Amino acid sequence: MTTVQITLPDQLAQDAERAGLLSSESLEELLRAELRTRSASELLSVLDSLDRVPTTEDFSPEAMAEEVRAMRAERRAPSRPAGSPQ
């Protein structure tokens, strides 16, 4: 098990505590749900990018390999918080 310490605004912490959201079980459920959501979003993004790729008849093995390399590099790139400069 890992222990995590977070800092929250007082009002948010109080509201979350009253709602029962700060228990280990609730936080685990929230985090697992968010991970599922992000996985689904990533899958949809990949499927969307596949719609923009030429058909396999027009796509050489070299071009396919390059597309896979580019997608892997994009996945490995550090995430930027929303609204941050690029």
C-alpha cells in the first residue's frame, strides 16, 4: 500500500469529508473511475486518428511503422495540464 498526502482548500476538504469522499475506499473508487475514463478517451482518440489514416492498401509497411512510432512517442510525452502553454 502507498500513503498519499494531498493539500486541498479548507472548504473543499470539509465538503468532501461531509460527503464521505475522503475515505480510502471512496478515493480508490474515484481514482479507478478516472483511470477508466482516461483509458476510454485515449482509445477513442486512437480510433479517431485511425479514421484519418489512408487505407492499408495505400499505406506502405514503412509508413505504418512510422505512424506507430509517432503514436508511441506521443503517449510517452509528458502530459501538460489543461491551459498550460506548449
